[in-house]
Amino acid sequence: MASSSEKHDNVKDYYGKVLSDGSSGLKTNACSARAAPHPTVCAIIRTKVPSAVNERFYGCGNPIPLGIGGMDVLDLGSGCGRDSYVAAALAGPEGSVTGVDMTDELLEVARANVAPFAETLGYRPRLRFLAGYIEDIQAAGVEPESADLCISNCVVNLSPNKRAVLQGVFAALRPGGEFHFADMYADRVVPPELAENKVLHGEGLAGALCVPDFERMARAAGFAQPRVLDAKRIDVLDPALRELVGDTQYFSVTYRLFKPDGSKTIHTADTASAAAVYRGTVDGCEEKYVLDIHSSFEAGVSTPVDADTAAVLESSWLAKHFVVETLETSVNDKPDAAPTLAMLQSL
């Protein structure tokens, strides 16, 4: 069985050399199956992010929330930096973005384009790229409780130690912070023998977690109930790889994992449910804010929520955008792992 070091080397080679011409060499539609980003993000990608950065983008989703001005952002597996660049533009001069990646060829591109990016912004962004492994971000130079938001795009599936990744992100986030990320998942446990196939591993197919296993792992790391923001089916385009994976179905899922802040939480599982009113103050989402596939909020409208949702809205970085009040009646719409898998399989 390949060691963690060998798996890291395979990923470095696959994305640093094999896919040196960009995502056209990928053997799934993961990069093309994702939904279009918000128009605000599209405009940044089109007009501000350097072409050399855009050309080598391998993401399977859109893991950058709006309304992050002034926030400190961490990007795991930042690659050539496209999401880091977008996040830096959204965070503005008062915010910061730190990308972490282990592949030298990708880090070189990311670092080389900061200067021309600064010219398009009109200011020098607080944007840096660190060499290191996402399983040990502290060794790369990421301090505990130094980030308000962590993003990642189709990278965690490549890690040989996903538990360490989640634990590291939890430690790096400040209370009330969020891990907002897109990744590949499977509808069943992927057979361990497939992990030895270098192409399957590089494509993310061999390392994709089964959805219920991932959600349990996230809760064990300390995060609140995982929330699905978006999900798309992934097709394996290469006939040889499709035969290897058999009946396993793959999905791109954007999850939101919030780090609870007990000092600000009023509503818990033992308290009455609540109603939330969205203030309409997230730029680009003035009329409606979508928290996840189960929860959306029209500006100025009181919307019943369960205690878990109330806790997120009153104690996370979203708190300034919502007013949360206690209700007399009970609301029970909390999602769990089983419905998530069923929802994916219906896509």
C-alpha cells in the first residue's frame, strides 16, 4: 500500500507535470460540472485574475462566499491561486488571504502573478502563498485561530489523512469561523485497492470519502452539523477508469462547516426554536441569502429555523447580517447524513 509520502508525490507529479497544460487533461467532468459562480465572482475572474492563474484551475465547485470584506482567509491546496486571488479581491485591503500548497510548479505561478494582480486592484493585497501540506498547516506557518474563513476546491479528497485536515482547519479557524469548500464524494466506500491506482488517485476518485463517513468525521473534529450548499453529479469520462470504479457514483459537493462559538450562542438543542430575519447586508445577496439547500432567507422576512441554524446565524461570522429571535413553537428541520446521500443519489 502506498505511503502518505508516496501519495503526496503522486499528486505533485500529476498536477505539476501531467496536467501542466491545464484542466483539459482531466478524465472526469468535475471542473465543468460545477455551477457558474456568482456574477460578482465571474467579474473578478474575468477582469482581475491574471490569465496564467486562470489557465491552470482544477476546482470542482465555487467555495468562496460573498460578504467577506476585511476577513482573514485560508485557502487549502491553493494551486496556482485562482480562488485565493478571487478571495483577496473580495476581502479587500483590510482582509488577507493565505494559500497553502505542496506543489512547487503551482506555487511558482501563484507567487509570480501577485504583482500584476495588485496593479488591477489598485492596491497591494495581503496575499501570500506558503509551501506545505494541508494535513499540517501549522508547520507551513498557519497560526491557530488566525483565520475567519477557510476555503478549498477539490483538494481534500487527495489527502491521505482527511481527519488531520479537518482537525487542522478547526484549529486554524477563530470561533465562529467557517470551512467553506467544494470536494468530491462517493455514494459508497471506495475499495482500498483502487487507492493504488495513480491516475484514480490524482483524479480524486480513489480518495473520495463516502458522504455519511465524511459528515461523521466533520462532527468528530468539532464542527457543527455539516451543511450542503450545492451538489452536482460527476461523470467519469475515461472508459478505462469508468470500468475500474464500477457502479460507484461520484459527486461534487460544496459544504459549509461552522466552528461553534459557545460564548455567543443562545439557542441550543435544549432551547426553543427561533426565527431569523436577514438584514440584506451581504453585498451581491441583498434580496436573498442562501445558507444551504435547506435554508434561504428573504431580506426583511422572519423565517423559522431550528436551534442548530439559529446557533450558526447568531454566533458565526454571519451574525452581523441576521437578527435571531426565540419562538414559542418548535421547528425541526435539521438535516442529517442519510438525507444528504439520498439527495445526491437523486441528482
